[in-house]
Amino acid sequence: MPPVAVRMVKLAGELADPRVRDHVAFCRDAGFNALWVYSWEAGAWDATRAPKRPIVDPEFQTAARTWSREGLDPWVSINPVADGPAPFVFSDPAGEDRIVAFAALLRKRAGIRHLVLSFDDQPTELTEFADILRYGKSAAPAHLDLVRRIAARLPGDVDLWICAAAYCDGHLGNGQGPYAKPFLEGLPSLPERIGIVWTGPRVISPSVDRAEIEAARARLGGRRLLLYDNALDNEDGKNDAMALLLAPLRNRDPGLASVLSGYVACPMRELGGSRLSLLTVAEWLKDPAGYDPDVAVQHAMTRIAGAAAADPESWAALKTQQLEWGGFVGERNYWPRDALNPAATASRLDDPAFVESFTWTVDRYPARMEALSRLSDARFRDDLLTAMRRRLAIGRAIPPTIEYLVRVRAGRADAAAAKAQLEAERASWAATPDAGRVLDLFLRAAGVPLASEGAP
């Protein structure tokens, strides 16, 4: 079976960040051949950020040309609703004109031949009066009309895709919803060449089968599908995740290669920490039929460890940490940010088993972190240790936090002693401010007043 044709990964940050540049080079070497770039990473088109006219960032312009020469084809995703702070009015041609001008500039300056018009996670009902008069309350007709108008004005060699506000089977449901129904009814009005970005059965899909994709394509008029796979994305917008997702890609039918037009891998916020999983994605994309997730994760760990693979202690530490955080979507040891963050931890202090798991962390992490500090891949190592420090800092604080809260609720005078212990714990993380910041988030969520904020 041939590899998936379009093997894409998200750029996931600004080019001025050396971590992003390293991420691109790593993914290119791993076998990815395309990059998903958000419009704000490439330039600006909306009137607020680009008042005079749309602009392409000079650094992106140069990088895009270089990527293309190196075998990485950049795609740009434009989100008409979310890209600018001002409301987007679908019935006003000014927004359309700006998007078309931006697309032409991207083509001319950066060689961009693939565009996505994205409405993902945007309101499914219109709020602008002029739009409601023209399209009705549902946003679907407005989304489709804008895509149709823009498609008619793009150069013939620019490939166009849509990511609608309904982008998985779960969103479509029975097809009778206030967005899904007009979307499905209006979809045939788009030119057949326009493809659809799809996440599978769910927004985060535990499994994706060929039959499911074939059924989705049939509902969507047989259009090309690009699978935007959220399985390994931690969606950590608050930057307080206490674990990485270290699972290999699982439960992707090898038959998908023959029915998909491409695939998008979504890394975590921690680009270096994403490398282990991204290596397994790249292995699946190159050989879906021969892919074995358990073998792939061993290959990935060997590459991450480098010379440390010859160090039994370091290698054992990596394997142990991968097991601890290596559950796939919905499985045991799957720890996305929503399940493990400071606020979520504070809400479970009355759960003995959960609290006991942090006792194990406090006992084992220091020696394991010392061993992991010898991993050869510095980007992966640093992100891994950052996440582990966050968990360790909170783990050390949990017993005195519980004791403090118990004493306060009982009205005991010695609550101050437990509070003093917590302040000492906070001070111990002064040299690692990220861990200290996350510890403070936990303490606030647990209801512990912080001395640095004027509390006693």
C-alpha cells in the first residue's frame, strides 16, 4: 500500500520562535511533506491588523519558498470570523475582497497554492442584522456563499478547501440540525473541486475506519477529504498541562490511505514534547499497512534517547514515563490537559486514590528526572521535564494543602503552621518559575491564600 499522499503537520507557532523552526526541520526529516499554517502565522488580511491592505510576513515569505524547495508544501488556513477582532459581515463584499487580495498575495509572494477557509468552532448562528436578512439565522448558508464567491475569484492553480463549523460525524448528527441541514443541502452549490477538512467520527476520534470515512464522503457529496487528526493534540491554551501525551498513533485503519486526500497531524503546545508521537504518525503515514504502534513507539523512543539508549537507567526512565503518559484517546493513562491541570487536581483532593498517585510521583520523579536529563533530544527532554516538574511541585504541595484546609475548616489555630509549610514549598521552586506558577494556580484553585498576594 502506498503512503498517504499529503502528510501534513501544523506549523504551530511563530517563525521567530526557534522552537518552531526546529519543529519544522524535525518534521521534514521525519517524513512529513506539508505544513498547515494559520493566516496569522503567514501575515494579516483583516482591516484591524492590516489597515491599509493585506500583508504577507517577510519571514514567512522566505520560509515558505525554502520549505517548498525542501519538499514541505505550505497550506494556509484563513478563518474569516476568528482572524480579526471586528465582526465579519458575510453580506459585505469588503471582507471577501480582503481575503481574495490576501490569497493573491500569498500566491505571488510565497508560492502558496493550497488555501483552507475555516469556520471551525465559530458560531453556527448569525448575529449581524444584514447577514440575517440575506441568509436567515443559520450561519451555514453564509459560510457556503462566501466560499463559493471566493472560489470564483481565485487563480485557477489555487486549491481550495473548507473546514465548516460542522467538521465531524458527531456535528452532522442526523443531518437535521439548524447548521447541519442547510449545510448539507447547500453543499452541492460549491464547485466539486473544493475539498472538506474532517476530523472523523468525533472532534477527537479514538478510532477512524475506512468505512466511516467512505460514509462521510458519501454524505458530503463524494468530495475530497483531508483528515485533521486531533488525537495527539492537548489543546492547552492555558499553558498549565501537567502531563504530555506520549502515545503512539493507534486505531487508524490502513485503508484510509486509499480514501483520504491527505492527513494533518496536530502537535501539542509542547512542540518538542510532541516529537515522540509525531514520529509514530510519520511512520503510519509512510506505511499504513505495515504500521505497528508498539513497534513504532520503540523506534521513536530510540531516536529520542539517542546515546542514552545505551544508558540502562535513562532508557528505563523514558520507557516508564512513556507508559505513565502513553494512553491513547479514552484509554488508561490518557492524560489530556482537561483531565490533569491545577484546577482539576484541586477539585479532587477528596479522592484518596487520586491523591495517592501523587505520593508515588513525589517518591519516584526526582531520580527519574535525573535519568531523563541525559536524553539526547534536548527539545523533547526539556518539555518532558517541564511537565514533570509541574506535577512534582503540586504533588509535594498536596499533603500540606489538605492539612491546611482541614485545619481551617475546623477553626484550628495551628492552620498557620500548615500555611507556612506551603509558603516554604512555594519558595523552593523559585529557580523554576514555570513550576512555581503552576503550583500557585493549584493553590488558588484549592482555596489557599498566597502571601505574595497580600494574604496572611
